[in-house]
Amino acid sequence: MNIPDIIIAVDGFSSTGKSSFAKMVAKEFSFLYLDSGAMYRGVTLFAMEQGWIAADGSIDEKSLEAALPSLELHFQRDDEKTKLYAGSRCIEEEIRTLEVSSHVSPVSAIAFVRRWVDERLHRFSEGGRVIMDGRDIGTTVFPNAELKIFMVADVDVRAQRRYDEMVAKGEMPTLEDVRKNLLERDYIDSHRETSPLRQAEDAYVMDNTHMSFHEELVWVLGVIQGKFGILEAPALTW
Ligand code: DC
């Protein structure tokens, strides 16, 4: 099925399966996948490594702002996967730890950090045919995206998914800590002053609490066919 060179914005709360969904769609339709959350995680890891995030969680914003222009983050395809690099160093694993997760929401609430990330996301997306996931893609980063999807799922299901993901990577969190971190991030992400997480008015809402990947793909195909008037029958690989 031929899909036009559009920008697809996928937003939603933490661990609603945005990145799995976006990666699957990117693979199926040969789109570029961009994970905007990874950029915020990359900035957070950088600030942590520089010692600019104190034990009480306070951030040395002055130092971060001064150093940000020289931080070089980019995505690179490795073994079929898109990974985040800081210069020549792959930081894909480090940015997914619970420690980074517990600091990333306050860092991503800083206005100059958001401007820095947005500017890079625009640069990476030149040419279109991009699917990007995050919290404010359809509202702030690409308010004119041709297709906007807002993902939601039950909080217990989300906590279990994130927990399983971390255990599979060898981490040993408790399910309760993971759930607590999710709820904290939900709150900060949707109550911050700059670009809070909210559903764009023209977004299609997907509740995937009880959906398989295949069902998600069938769902998005239905939306795309309806929205862009595509009559051709899709041949799915999933
Ligand atoms: O999707 P994620 O959990 O990897 O995102 C990490 C954090 O980054 C999340 O808590 C909120 C923030 N974020 C954001 O503020 N805006 C985005 N577009 C993407 C992520």
C-alpha cells in the first residue's frame, strides 16, 4: 500500500507503547522513526554525568544551558535498530535506566532544553516520511503533522510493560517503583508550563490496553486508508 510522504506524530503518556508502535509502522511503510524522548534522555544523561543534577534532584541549569550548544546527539541505524549517539558513543542503553527515567521529566520541563531538542527534531525530519513519538509532537513540534495519534493504556498494564522491559535488560526494579515513576512522570509531563502533554484536537485516540501489535497495525491502516482515501488493500507483514 502506497502511503504519502507525511509526518506522523505519536503522542501519549509514558509506556503506552508509543515507540513499539512507531517502530512497527516505520518498518512496515519504510518511514524514518525518530524517538524524541531519547533526545530528552540523552540531555539528562549528559547533565547527570557532568554532575549537574544533585542528589535532591535540583538541576544546575546555568551550566547545562552554557554547554548544550556543544552537545552532539544524533540517531544512527545499527543492526536494524535506530540508536542514540553522543558523538561517537552509543548511549542507547544508558538512557533507559531507572536513574535517567527519574530525572528526565524535570530536565524536559526546562524551556531552553525543549527549544534545543525541537530544533534538532526539525533538522532530522527534513524531507518528511517520518514517524516521531513523544509528548508534544502533534501539539508543538509538528502542529501541522498530517496524521496525529494519541496513545493511552491502563496504568497497571503500562507499569507491567515497562517492568518487563527493564527486567529483560537485566535491571532489578520493583513493580511498585516502576509504577510510581510512571505516575510521577505523567503528572510532571502534563502539568509543566512549556508544551505540556495533551491530546491535539485533531488526534486519533488509540487505547491499546488490550490490543496486540497486529491489531494496532490494522487500526492505523484503517485510519490512514480513511484519511487519505486509499482504496488499495494492504499486504501486512505482521
Ligand atoms: O518517551 P520517554 O519515556 O522515553 O520520554 C522520556 C521523557 O521525556 C518523558 O518523561 C517526558 C519527556 N518527553 C517530552 O517532554 N516531550 C517529548 N516530545 C518526548 C519526551
